[in-house]
Amino acid sequence: MARAPGARRLEGLGVTIFSEMTRLAIAHGAINLGQGFPDFPGPDLVKEAAVLAIRADLNQYAPSHGLPRLRQAVARAFEQSYGHPVDPEVEVTVTTGATEGLHAALLALVDPGDEVIVFEPFYDAYLAQIRFAGGVPRPVTLWPPDWRFDPNELAAAFGPRTRAVIVNTPHNPTGKVFTHDELALVAALCQEYDVVAITDEVYDRILYDDAVHIPLATLPGMWERTITLNSTGKTFSMTGWKVGWAIASAPLTRAIRATHQFITFATATPFQEAMAVALEQAAESGYYAELAAAYAERRAVLHRALEATGLSVLPCRGSYFLLADASGLGFPDDVSLCRYLVTEVGVAAIPPSAFYADPARAPVLARFCFAKRLETLQAAAERLAGFAGMNASAPSARSVG
């Protein structure tokens, strides 16, 4: 019998939920509040910087670990914001987005059979990339409505095979911002069990309600055992450029660079140059404050629209997502809810069960992205207004796909 095509590591990995819901949105003419990318342009300054870089013939390979100017801008921005000095020569690696940074980090750290702790719900790439590295995921659940974790469950997840823990703050899909006490517990366990923390901080500039982002790497004893991942895509509304980075101590950086050079080798040179310009000017121009204020307005618009349907909206203190609770509407699961929304209401959302190791554990929620133009959100609000009157008949549409 011929062997099935594809490696065993691909078992259980189908098309991502983002692709599936986008396909349905296109097929049904729905407003897509599912996949997390803006439908508005990024700053003109950044685009012009890329054009200038291209015209200046900065179009060949950059150094594998990144253009010096960008690495220096990353280091400077981190120190200015969080007070910890970063050596751009040996502690910063430019990656093709934070997702590639995570892949490089896991391949650098994890041997087959090593365990990696993740907080669920988690960004769907985490589970796949842990498996690609041969690791074993150990989920620790965040519980709604405020998405706290059980400290005893977290402590029990650490053991002799634990190699890494992934911490995403601000958190996708919940909007949770980890508190100092929560991070301190993670730090204490990492040090007790000699574990490396990998932090995904791509929404660190998008905060609300006086929330404060604290990089885990800045806690006592954590600089030498933390890999901090970030990206310009969310901050500058240019997700397609895929310019990210990993900040880590010199020994961890050497390991990351060893894998990164054989994954993508180098990220697009003119985009690196342009994002260096963006980082250099963002703090001085007040860009970060303007970004957070603009997203706060969008969050409020979508929040009102969802509440008007009778859905309960969960707290969001960071990122650009809102979760709405439909547990009382008769849907058997979140997938049927989201299929109904896209096919009958005309608004696409993401079912968070895609972010659980066991989808059956997921509550009946829908994740909506508000990184959209106000006109897009208002149009979605008009469609969602009809959802309240459709609730009674909604379960009859469960099988729509």
C-alpha cells in the first residue's frame, strides 16, 4: 500500500479557520470581521520610506539577522518604553513576522518530546509550530469572563520535560492583558524549572482602560530566559509586510539566528528600512497614543453594535478583538454560531474553538475584529441589528455551511 502523502506532523492540520471563514464571507457577500487585519491604509510616512528604499536600490539581501538600522530602532524603542537596555548587535534578530520568529524560537529550543506550555485559547499557529518542532503542547486554560488562569493548574503543568512556556499579552483572542502578579508567577515557575519563556507581544501598543503592558523579560531573573517576539504589522497596520523581531539574551539570540538563517534567511530589505523609519519617528510624533485612541473608538462602535443584538461582550483591555457570548441562544457550539452569522446575518467572525487543544472545551463565543474603517464597522452594525430579531429562529440554521 502506498504511503499517504505528507509527513505525520501534518496530521490534524487542515485549512486554518481564518481561510475557511474568509471563503464563506466571500461566498455570501459578508462583511469580514474575522481575520485580524486592517482594511485601512498604514501611515503614508512608512509607505514613502519603502518607496525611497526601493529607489535607492536597497533591494538585495539584508544581513540574515536584520538591517543594523532596524535592529537599532527596535532596541531603542524597547529601552525607551520599558526601561531595559538592549544590545542591537547580539540581542535583536529581525524575522519575517512574529510567526516566523516563534517558529525559529521553538526550533532553537525544543527537542522531540519536550513539553511547551501554552495558555488556551491560543493563536492557532502555536500548536502547529510546537508539533513541527517535535514538542508536546501542555495547555493551561484561561477562563471567561475575565480570562484568569488557575495558579495551581499552571504550576502543575511545569515538570522535568518542560522546555518553554508561551505567553501572549495583550492576548489574542481574548483581549486579556496579563497582570504583574500573573507574570511574576510565570517568572517564578520558569526559574524554578529552568524554563525559557517565549512572549508574543505584537499588540503591546494597542491598550485600553489604563491597561499597562509589562514585558515578561523585564521582571527580575527573566532577561536571560525570555524571548520577546513582536511585529510591526499590527502597530503600523501593514500586516502584509511581515517585519518582526525577536529580542533575547545573547546565548538565546545565537540559537534563534542559527534556525532563522535556514527558514527565511532574511526579511525584505526595503520594508526593513521603512519600518526602521517608522519606529524612529513613532514615539516622538505621538503615533502610539493616536493608534490606541483610534482603536478605542472602533472598539466602542463594535461593542455597542454587539450589545444591541443581545449578545454579551466580554472585556477587552488590549488587541483589536472583541468576544461576544451567545451561550443562551441555542447554538450547540461556536462554529455553528459563526456559520450562521456569516450566512444569515452577513457578518463574518471567528469561532474561538479553533484556539483550543480540545475544541469541545470552548464556550459558545464569536471573535470579532475591529481593525476596520468606521464605515465598515457601521455597515456591520446595520447587519447585526437584524440578528436580535433572528435569535429565535437561529438554531434552525445550525447546519448552514
